[in-house]
Amino acid sequence: MNTISNYSDLEVNLEQKVVIVGKIAKAIWQHLTTYVDSHPFMNYFDLNDGHQIVIYTKEEISCKEKIEILGKLIKVESQHKNPRSKISDKFSEYQLLTDSWKCIE
């Protein structure tokens, strides 16, 4: 199982179990979101390298500081919102289905 320390590591670990470290975000960036029946809680999560992803959990996270999370990386895709755009009409993000988490600090 790989420990992800940089956003650039996400693509090569797609559909794999990974560990990430960071904090629940205070400032929320704009992201794609989805609903996962088995993981009804959603959080915006700041990775240590300054990037942010969306994580889905089975229960609410109670940590106020650093968190270590184990989960499976998924890819969420959507169509581009502007039908006149000449850019690719698909947009995707890497997100995490959380198996477990623990407070570090």
C-alpha cells in the first residue's frame, strides 16, 4: 500500500488502496462531487502538498488537526458545462473512499 504525499501520485494509484495525510479543509475549493451510499459523509481534504481532494467516509471525522486516512482512490467524471466549448467535454478528479482514519495530532 502506497502513502500519497503529492497530488501527482494520485493517477498512478487509481483504484488502489492508499494512505494520505492532511487536514479537513477550512477553505473549500470547487470540486466535482458524487454520492456513495456506503460512504454518506463528504469532506474536502487538504493534502500536505497544498492540493485538495474530496473524501467520502462512513462516519463523520472528528479530528481537528492532522489525519491519516486509508482508502481507495476513485475517479469522478463529468461533462463540461459549456456545450460550445472547444475543449474536451470530460472533466475528472481523483477522490478517496475512506476505509479508516486516525487523528495524528
